[in-house]
Amino acid sequence: MPHIHDKIDFCSETFIVFDNKVLLRKHDKFKIWLSVGGHIELDEDPGLAAVREAKEEVGLDIVLYQEEGKQPEFHDGKNISLIPPQYLNRHQVTENHEHIVFIYFGRSQTDILELSETEVTEDCRWFTKEEIQNNDLGISDMVQFYALQALEKLSV
């Protein structure tokens, strides 16, 4: 979706884990390794956006990770409990535009990707903990931290 505000947008991203590997994709415009994610639509909450973006970008059905006992689950018609993100960050995208990002961890039941035909992905692959730690590909410190945290919480 295009930006919905000139100055700042809200986004969701997910570090997806399968078989003790985490998925990263190389951003086509910025040429950096990131997780899967994008802008939150006007009619969705951050968790729904995270799940939708995973399906749209890489064809994966994911389940978002939620720590046990962290938040009670309820739905009374007016209030719905949401899965809280693992982290939040705010970063500058351009000189005049920023993103506030809800960072989730999620699991996939497969590592078979169906990359979007509408969103260009320069590279997309599953990384082991050792590959993230060795960081021969220039993964940013922030992405490296989140990827290692996801692997720690979701590896079996």
C-alpha cells in the first residue's frame, strides 16, 4: 500500500522461523537485508498486517509468536486482545518520512517460498544462527539482533 501519511507510517514486520532458520529478504530499493513486512492497512491491526504481508510477499501462512501468560485473550464485541509485538522501533526511511514498526516473530510450517510477482525481491533466503552471527552478507546490527532473538525463541 502507498504511504497513508506524508511524515510517518505504521508498519509490521515478521522474523519468520522454520526448522531453526530465519527468513530474510533483500530489499529491492535499499539493497539491505530485512525481515518480511510492510505498511499496516487502514482496516487492520498490526498482527493482521504481519500475517497478510507474509502471505503476500513470500507465500507463507504464519502463526505469530506470543509469550505464554503475557496477555489474556478476550473478545467481548467491543474489545479484542491483540498479540503484542516482540519489539517496536522508529526509523527514518527518507529525509522527510519515518516508519514506526511493530516487530513480530512467527513460525511457518514450510520453507517453500512463493515470491510475490508484484513486489520485487533481489534475494530471499533462510539463514542459520551461525550464518547470522558470521554476517558475511552485511546484515545490519538491528536486523541481526532481531533475527537471533527470533531464532532463540522459536528454534526447537
